[in-house]
Amino acid sequence: MKLNNQYPDTAQVGNPVEIDPSIPNGNNFARGLAILLRHAGCKTDYVTVMGDVGEAFLMSGTEYDDKLTGGYADLGWWALDRWHIVSRLPFLSWVNGVELHHHDVDFGGIGPDPAKSYAKLFQATVCNEITHGRLLLACWDGCHVITGYDGEKPPLVGWCLFGDKPESMRMRDYPCAITTYGSECEAMDRLYADQMALQHAVDLGRGRVKCGLWVTGPSAWKGWEDHLINRTTVGYWHNSIKWNGLKNNRDAAVKYLENMALRQSDAVANCLREAAEIYRQQLEVIGCMPDFDENLVGKEQNELAGLIRTAAGLDLEAVERIEVAVSLLLE
């Protein structure tokens, strides 16, 4: 569909797109941001994005919400929600020296005609980016790197980033969110960015970051345990947390801290490596948890609650080491 004859019916980004197939089952939005930033000329990668925005250190959930079906706290879908990363896009822009722009519409805002909503909300931006040779990200059930559009319905083509490996395909749905990059800006000093990123990790671990009903840190850990025992949440939340949330996040946290240690003083580096080791221990605890919890009762239920408490305790231990690193950086 042409827009006032301003854009062609079909278009593709002409220059090569770098897709890293070596990161299976990672956070697909962070993977997309890394690809987008590298296409913009930035020197970053998936692990760095995960650490810089703080997703690597996130444990989240919602408080009890009677608007959700039957009334429950969301302790499973948080791993697929973009609220935290989106809130950190200004920081990611400053770190990389490229302005990132995000436009998100609630699923309810799409309306009964997704094609009409797309034409109204997103089409002009998509056409402008692609015809000027710039990638963009589009989200619905996951994140896609958009490399072109055509006259089909839905019209967006590119790379699907959720699943075991990136796959070149047409986006099966119309997007509810897009992320683009714009002009260059002055990049933040990397060592100062490290300090700011570590402080945010501490704030997450201490539960100081909150957005609406979303809580982080100790409140989220306690909510996980409480809802396991009281059964006030949906049955499949645990599987989502284990594989799509905590494991992916803490895998990235270990690598991010170890990479950062290489450019820091010995004292700071020691703290970062100690925190990384504690996260490794936490990953071992997470690996002992069952994939599903809905049928657990009695002893098995109590054992899982104990593993949750152990993982939460290790989270605080790692945060304490990061806090020391931050204090050293402030000296």
C-alpha cells in the first residue's frame, strides 16, 4: 500500500544484516536491540545490552491484580514483558551514542482491525525506516528484526528472534510495538556507564525499582514463594520464570560482570568476579527446580519453596558484592 505515493509498495534494507545465531533462548528483545545497535554502527553485543539495561539482574513480578483472570499476581509472563527494558532505552541510547525510539501500544489499543491499526499507528514509520536503509524492531508475541515490507498481509518480513535460533520469515501478526534508531548523540564514557549500570543492578536487587504493579527484587521473590504455597496464580508461571526469565538473565549477568572486570581496577574486578560466582551458584539452584509446579504438593512443594528462598538469598549476596564495587568506583 502506498502512502500518498511517498513510499514504494515494497522495500528491503540493502546492506547486510548481522544476525548472531550463537545465543539460543536469550531475551529476544535484547537480542534485537543488539542487532539494531550494531547495524547503526555501535560496538555492542547481546550480553552487553542485557547488562547495560539491567535485564541480566532482573527478578520481577506483579502485585496481586484483580483485573487479571480470576485475580492473580503475574509471576510468569514477566519474562516476556518489555516494561523494564523499555524504561532503560534512554540509558542504552546514552551508552551507545545513538538515539533509540520506542512506540508501544497496548494489545487492547490495536482494535478489531489490526491492518487498519497498523496503517494508522506504524506504517509510515516502518516505510520511512526501511526506505532509508535502517532496520527496526517489531513486537507482538516476540521480537522481530524487520528488514523489509511488501504488499502481503501482514506486510513485514525479516528475522524472528524467539526460539532456538533466529529464523528468516514473515512476521505472522501486525505489530503492537516498534523500536527504531535515529541520529547520533554523544556517547557516555564506558567506565561511567559501568558505574551507572551496576547501581541499577543494585536497585533492582534491593527492590527499589517499581512500575505500576510491577515489583522487583525481594518482593518478587517473596511473591513467587507465596503464590506457590497459596495457589493464587496460574499453573504455568514457574516454567516461564525458570527458562525464559531467571536462567537467561543470570547467564548474561555472569558474562557481563566477568567482561566488565577486565577493564576495572583489581579491587573492583574482584568484587565483580565474586558476584558472578554467586550468580553461577544461583543458576545451579535454578537448575534443580522442576519445570512445572502445578501438581506439586506437600514435600515437593516445600522443597521448591526452599529452593526459591535459597535463590533469593544468593541474589542478595551477589548484590552486596556489586554494592561494594559501586562504592569503590565512587572513591
